Amino acid sequence: MKHRTIYLIVCLASGLIGLFVALSMPKEYGSSLKIADEHKQMDLIIGLDNLSVWVRDKTSGMVGDQGMEDPEIYSLLVKSRDFAQRMAEVELPEPYSQTYAQYLATHRRAPWWKRIFEPKDSAERLFEVISANIQSKLDTKHYTIQLQFTDQDPLVAALMVDSMRAVFALQLTQVRTRKAKIDYDNARDARRAAAYKYHQAQETYGCYADTHTDLALPGEQNKLQQLEHLRDEAFDVYRKAAIKATRMRALLQRQVPDFTLLTNPTVPLKPYKPNAWAYALAFMFIAWALTWWTLRIRERLKNSRTKELKNLKNQA
């Protein structure tokens, strides 16, 4: 292989640079926990059995409203500015005895190149740091959520991921409560509208039946049967609307636990990042690729010049 010595020197030098960069970065530790979403059990608590829930979901198209089957809300929630604001306000116990925002301002260490080229942390930068420390992973097959929080202090990482679970549960409860309130208001309005239509249909049917006691003509009989059918249809719509409104009110009022804690957070012993060997390999690969392209271009230029010299000699 041509230029073996050059490749060897370049790869060794770039690998050492990668190790230097990785070792210059502060170590960060990640603590995680796993929780199970219990939102799907709420129907069972208010009296519906498994079969009734399954039939209702399949016939009414309500599957998308069940927490874990709409995972986008979770990723939007944990990455929102409001969530970062609440995490910044978390009070750390002794020996820190300050909010997480104050802790970051006094204890967070940045790599040396960031200290040189980047300005001091602003409020916006603070929220970016907190959002970067937050990770979540959803398992829609087993209906579990893994929450992870990273920090340069392993104890703080464990404390913050536990606080993250509490903040996550609180915000998710607020979102679900707002949604349940809207659903109940809509169901209540639908029940009132259905009740009005049913009473109108009942009144129309009763008036016609009272004024047409002797139904000798076939047209009158058909008219009465038609009004009776409309009344029964209106009553069926009203009955379903009343059941739905009652269920929506129960969902709004019922207090249930949001999550079941499957794995407790632990204080990490090994850093989550940086991975020194990954940085070294990445730098070596980039250096090898750049060297390969440089030597290739150089060879082409050299061959082109040699060819031009030969042509000039032949012409002379």
C-alpha cells in the first residue's frame, strides 16, 4: 500500500487529538428510571370491563386518545420550554441547597474551547443546557417510558431524574385534565342537543297520535310509524350521548395514579459521556478520509503534469 507511513502518522496523530479533545470535556453521568403509563386502566376503574373497552375503542375510534398510543405528546412535553423552566426551579437538597438553575451557574464546567469562544450562559442558554440533559424513550409495545437525566455530578443526575418524574407526572396530569374538561364540555353539549331533539320528536309523535285516534287511512298509519321511528332514533342518540357524558364526567373527576415506577433511579458509577475511544476513532476516520482524498488529488495533478511535459517534448 502506497503512502503507508503517511497514513500511519496521520491516524496516530488524529487519534491522539481525539483522545485529547475527549479528555478535555467534563464527564457527564446519566441516571434513568422506567415507568409504566396507567392512563389506559382508567376505563376499568370507572366500571368498564376489558371487552367493553376493546369494543368501544374499535367502534368509536378512541384508540388514539390513550396516552401511550400517542407518543408525540410525551416528546413535546419533556422538550418544552415550560418543562425546562420547572426543572430549573427544582430545589436540590444538602449539600447543594439551591435550585438547579443556580447549581448550573456555579458548578457547571464547560470545555475550554467553549469558555474561550462562547459568551457566558444566558437564560436562553440555560434552558438549552437543561433540555440537552433530558432524554426520554418510549416503548409502545410494553407501554413503558424511560426517563434519563445527565449531569456532571452523578448524585445530582439521580436526584434530578426523580424530580423529572414528578414534574412529568404533574404536567401530564394537567394536560389530561384540560383535555378531559374539553371532552366533558363537548359531551355535555351533545347530550343537551340530543335531549332537545328527542323531546321534540316525542312531542311531535304524541300530538299526531292524540289527533289521529282513528287511523283508517294507510297514509296516516305510515305517518305515525314514521314519527315513531324518528322518536326511537332520537332516543337512541340521546341515550348514547348521555352515557358518553357520564363517562366523560367520571374521567374528569376520578383521581388515579399516573404512573407505576418499574425501576428506581440509581447513582451512576461510570460516566455517560464522553466516550474517549469513540472520539479517537472518529478523528482517525476523518483524518484518513482527508488524507486519502489529498493524496489522490495530488497523484492526479502529478500525472497530468507528467503528461503535459511528455507532450511538449514530443512537439519539440
